[in-house]
Amino acid sequence: MSPSAILLSGTSLSPWAYQRNYQLYSRELIRNIDPANYHKYNTSQTIYDYLQLYQGFFFAPVYEHEHDGAFLTKQAYEAMEEGDFNKVPLMSDHDFVKSVLKFAEQLVKHSQNPYLYQFSYKGVLGFHRNQSDLIFV
């Protein structure tokens, strides 16, 4: 595996990056898949098609209580503020910029000699008149 990251149109700092109401949505899913009518959902394809309605957003990561093997135990902002993250080269696109400002602030606090490179180019690209990308190395 490469010791670096490429972030496209999402980030752990975005409000939708983790699930706050996982118990509610889990219970709702169980209620919707009524065991009394399981025969309606008895093929892998039918179950897959049904779950695609949720688009994965209800199953975004959740943070868990501290225990052996715990992976995500705090909110992203909290981890960034404490410097509790892997420091690896990072490349991102323009959509990431909105959330990356807070990340850059935390990166500068916890990294020695961070190199933030910004390049811009003129012209119409997508819906933007000017485009700007950031690369953190």
C-alpha cells in the first residue's frame, strides 16, 4: 500500500462523513425489511437492489467507544485538533478545499515543516471561472 492519500470530493471533516444516528437508521432498516415478509427479499439481488436505495449514506462510519481493536474513536475535528492522525503525503482536488481549510490549520499545528503547494489556472472548468487545487506534501 502507498503511504499517501488522494482526497476527491469528500473528507472526514465534512458533516456527512460519519453517521450520528446509526441506531435509528439500523432499526428503521430492520423495520422496513419485515421478517414476516422475508419471502419478498429472499434473493441476493433483491436484497442488494433494496439496500441500494439507501445509497450508503446511512452506513457512513460511526465512531465507537475505546476498546481493543477500535478503529474510529473520536470525531474527525477532535482527532485533527489533537494531532491524532497519520501524517502522510496528501493530494486533493477543488471540491475538497471547502473542508480542507480546517485540516490545513491542524496540519500546520502538528507537522514539522509542512509544504502546502497551491496551483491555479485560468479559464472555465466545470462551473468555476478560476480553479485552484491544493496539494499537501
